[in-house]
Amino acid sequence: MSSTAIQMRPLEYVQARLIKQSLGLSKHNTALLKALTIEKIEDIVNINVLSLYNRILIS
């Protein structure tokens, strides 16, 4: 597991917890959370980093 993935773990935990709370789900409904197909924070960060690199190189 990469260091980035390890750093994203707490953020993904908070994201899952907030989504479960907002939907009124218990702590043990991970399968339902996966069914929502919510993007992982790590994927979103990677996309934004690549976009930033692209904008820097184009400038």
C-alpha cells in the first residue's frame, strides 16, 4: 500500500461515516455504502493533482 493510500485512509473513514450518518445508516452497512458507488477520496485527489500538473505545464 502506498503512502498516499495510507494518508487517505482517515479521510475515507470520515467520508464513509458522514455519508452513513446523513442517510441514517448504522455503522455496519458498508455493503450499502459500496452500492452507492461513491468515488474514493484518493481517486478524486489523484484526478485533481493530474489536472493541476496539466495546467502548470500548459501555462
